[in-house]
Amino acid sequence: EAGVAQSPRYKIIEKRQSVAFWCNPISGHATLYWYQQILGQGPKLLIQFQNNGVVDDSQLPKDRFSAERLKGVDSTLKIQPAKLEDSAVYLCASSLDHFLASRREQYFGPGTRLTVT
Amino acid sequence: DAKTTQPNSMESNEEEPVHLPCNHSTISGTDYIHWYRQLPSQGPEYVIHGLTSNVNNRMASLAIAEDRKSSTLILHRATLRDAAVYYCILRARYSGGGADGLTFGKGTHLIIQP
């Protein structure tokens, strides 16, 4: 079974530039998550999708971050404009569904390491 | 979400058992205890979860205290590949179709000595 795919793996941009990350979840997984992991900390949830609808985006800085999952499969996360403090690893995860704990195991991709200079 | 407390780091020798503790004194009766680990330069991966009874799988065992206020992840025979940050996370039994993102703390950095 193929895992969660993310691209690019690394990205270096200057502050005030824009950047986009792509995620392809495990086939059949209805729920998709984006997390931000700053160096030395645990991942922090940014947004959760169920199919192509947003379930939770309470921690997404909406003035600069946006995300979409148009056809309920792939997702993109965009930052515009980037700030120095956005330097982090951006992780995508998916799960089969998010109703019962026994089916909510999350599978993570390898992440995209963003450096903002 | 109920909070968990873990030691910042632990060290063990290769091929010996490792016991990683987690305190969750404010756990509710319907919270599951989940463990994830994150190997260097990788995304987190699921390890094990349980509710009340001890659980075993191919990766590890989970021992849950009778009052459920603490739990221990047991790696029976640690290898160098087990060096990672281990996260103990509480999750509601039913998300009700709502938000159920994982709330990560800083976890325990496990160091394995050859």
C-alpha cells in the first residue's frame, strides 16, 4: 500500500514570497490533515478536511495560509506571503475516517521542510 | 484535551527492554491512549493504542494503570532503529464527526546506545 506522498521535500524561499505544498493521501482515506512542526516541537494541527470539506481550521493563520482539497483527494497548502517564523516542516496525514477511534489512526507523509530567509 | 506528561529524554542500551512512561491524570473515561513515534527526518508513525486493557502488537506493548492515570509503552528489545521521539496522546473515543487532530506535546527523546 502506497503511503502519503508529499512534494517538494525541501523548499527555500525569501520572506514575502509565496510557496505551495502538495499532498496525496492514502487511497480511500477520507480525512486529511496538515500539521506544522517547528524545530524542537511536536507537530501542530493547521487544518483538517473530511472529503473536500473543512472540519477544523481554527489554528490556521488565515491571513497568510490557505488550503484546499478540491476533489476530496489531493490537497495543497499555500503560504502567501511567507514570514521568517513560517520556517518549519509541513506534514500531511490521512486517516480512513474520523468517527471511531479504532479507524482514526493517522498516517503521515515525510513532510516538506520550508526555510524562509 | 486532557494533557499528558512525559520525560524529556531517556537512554537505553541496544537489545534491552525500554519502558517509556506517560502520566495523564485528567484522562476522561472515554479517552483512548495513543502512542506515535517520529524517527529522525520522518513524519510521525502510529505505534499502538488502548483504552483500559494492556495491548500488544508487533511493534510494542502498552501497559495501562488500573486507574488509567498513567501508562507505559514497552519496547521489548530496543534496536538502534527505535531511536526516535515518542509521543503519548489522548484521543476521544468518538470524534462525533468533528475535529480530531492529534495534539502533540514535546514527547520523549529515546536514545539507544549500541
